[in-house]
Amino acid sequence: KEAVSAMTQLGIINGYEDGTFLPKQVVTRAEMCKMICVALNGGIAPVLDTGTAVFSDTKGHWASAYINYCFAKGIVSGDSGKGGPFRPDATVTALEAAKMMLVALGYNAQIAGFTGPDWAQNVAIAANEKNLFDGIGALNVTAGLSRDNAAQLIYNGLFAGMVKYENVLTTDANGNLVSTPRMVDDTTTGGAVKTILSDKFKVSTDYGQLVAIGKETVKIKLDSNLGKSASTGDGGYQTYTKVGTDYTALLGQSVKVMFKSTEKVLGVVPLSKNTVVSTNERSVTMVSATKVKFGGTEYTLDVNASDQIEVLTITANGAVLSSQ
């Protein structure tokens, strides 16, 4: 759900006109090419050359330009290279999708061994190293990839570190100097590892609890336990303005905020680490300093550095008052 929400808000994947997403519908090879292409262009479908098709069976196909783009980037190669078949409407397997995502992250398919008889094993190893299958659960990597799992895989890829290759001089068995490519992290001038989200979308990420919602504003309490935030915030809080979506349903939940600036939020998505329960205050019984009970169930509450429960009171104007 988190991945689908984020991918939709970033413009990479869309639902259908009737309001459905059809999460279990299987993704085709052509659809995967389009999603990868849009992801590498910051959520916008680029203007592409719709001329000569690279493969024999993609001429006149709706995704021909996206497939050509992915071929030019080395992301796909078809069944027998340029001029051969691509099977655009065949289902894409999890391993095929993972290979495409890895090359989008900067892997060279030939150097990394993503071609030849051992390609599947090498892709699986690299995909696990980049956590591309996180959150998917049991998965038949040779079966067709469903829309929800494709969304999760690409979503994981957006946060994975990008790579590049640099040549290093080594000596061969005869003592001759040879230049050998070595894969390294692709970093900014400041030393931070690039991601597709930061490099292509120019998006930063904050993590915390959504504590207040005002008119086109949201406020979170930053929490380093949930993830590394780009913001330091004001007293541990960060406010975002000109938010175009109503996130009232997420109030109190742990969220990830994706933004280009605090005045341009692309999306607020709930994290999986959430336990939000609503009840009448009068029905709550304090069991101990850190436990409460209502509705026949006991709950353990988070505490601050002083082992005290922190109560956040949100006023009508969106101000947050903290007490112990």
C-alpha cells in the first residue's frame, strides 16, 4: 500500500479510470519499460523519438518509444539483440524487472554478469544486496510480476544507492598494466550517495509522526528511528506548507514525507511501523507508567529519553503542545 501510494503520487504508475488499481494483475515487459523510463525522468514521460523500432515486434506498439529508450540505456536487450523479437506484451518476471531496475541504478549488464547463462543468479544476488525485494514476501522470481509487487520493487529501487564504474590500473599474470572497471557508489560533490529519488526527482525525504494538519499544511515530529531525515526541523518538528492533498486520515501515524522543498510536497505515505488506535479518553485505564488498557486490550506506549510518556496536544490552529 505504501509503495503503490508513493509510486502513484510520483507519477510512475497509475490506477484505472474506474478508481481501481488491480494490484494482482500481471505487468507486461512493455509496461515495465514505461515505468522505468518515467522513473528515470523524474516522474514525467519524456518526449521520445517514435521513429524506427529497435525490435522486430515493437513497430506500431504503444510502448515502442519507451522500449527504444530502455534499449539505448542498456536496460533491455531483447531475446537476440537489436532487430530481434522483444515480446512486449509477454509478462515480465521478477528477475527481468530486477535486472532492469539494477541497470537503471547504474549497473553495467555485461560487467555485472547480467547476461549469459548465469544472469539470473547474478541478478538475484545484486537485487538482494540493493534490497529490491524488500516488502514483497514470498516471491516466485521466474513468474510474472504483479502490479503491486512491481510498484514495491521500483519503489525500493528509488531509495537504493546508485552506482557507477571507474577504471583502475592492475597488473595481469604477465606483469602488464591493464585497466579494469570497478563499481563504486555514485555520489554527489558533498559525498552523499545518489538515489533515483534524489537525483532524478530532486526529492528529499523526512521521517516522523504526523502530529498536525492545517489548511494545506502538515507537521511531523521528526524521528530518527524511522529513517534518516533531510531536515533538522525546528525543535524536532518540521512543517510543510502548500500541501495539495488531505492527509487527515494519517494523523498520528508514522509517515515518510517526500518533498522538493517545505513548500512543495510530493507525497506523504504511511510507514509499516504504525499502531494508531482511537478511543474515548474516559475509557482509558493506566496500567503502569508505560501501559494503558481500553477495550479489553493492553497497549505499551512509546516513551521519551526520561522514560516518560509524551503527550502531544494539537490545538485548532495546528499548534503542537508537548507535555509529560
